[in-house]
Amino acid sequence: MAENEVLDKQQVANIEKSLRRISDIVKQKGREILNEFPITPPQFVALQWLHEYGDMTIGELSSKMYLACSTTTDLIDRMEKNELVERVKDKNDRRVVRIHLLEKGATIIREVINQRQDYLQDVLGDFSKEDVDFLERSLRFLNDEMKRDAETWKSF
């Protein structure tokens, strides 16, 4: 953005509020969809991280989920009993144990995400193709900027 262009504080406040409300609606819709599956919302979040990033240690998953390691361990214990994940020893360092997503867990994630995407497709049905393209580009750009900013903060 050019130096002489100043973002309107009210506009920024409106965008923040809209993002928060959209996030709440998506989360609520996700919970409704989850009622059809034998997992809890925290288990879904853990499965999502494993699905997106692959095998992780309890510590890595705890950090991503902002949970204590003991809480994550209990979560993984229940998920392992339900055959959603398994603990596997790291090939390079046998002292390290990673959590691996099993097919049953991956299937649940795919089905839930597909239903969420179907919901979003219905909502976007009244948008023009140009509006959807613009929204996609804008959200991708916002996400990239936020990720870049987050990486800057991690380096301090």
C-alpha cells in the first residue's frame, strides 16, 4: 500500500468483525457436521493438523493446538483406541515417537471437509464468478501476508 494511503480504522474494524463472525459460523457449521461422526471437536482439530502437515510428535501437535502435552497425550490415547491414529517410532531417531494419521481418521477428515466445502459452495451460489475469483485472490493474499508476518515474529 502506498505511503499516502491510510487504512480507515472503521473499515479495518469491520473487516476484523466480519472475519471473526465468518470464523464462528464455519466453526459452528463444522460442529454440526461433526455430530455425524464419532469424534470430538478437539480430535477433529488434531486430525486436521496431521492430515495437513503429516506425522508429528506430541509436542509439535500440542504447540499447534495450544494445548498442554498431557492434554494432547490423553487426546491421542482416545484417538488411538478408536483407530484414528497410531504412534510410530521415528525412522531416524527411535527415541522419538510420532503420531501417524490412519485411514479411518483420514476418511473422516475428507468427509467433514467435503461437507464444509459443499456448505460454502451453497453460500457462494449467489456470488458472481468475478466476485468469487476476487474473494479467493483476496483471501489467499491476506493469508500469505499473515503467514509472512507470523514468520517475522517467530524470528525474534
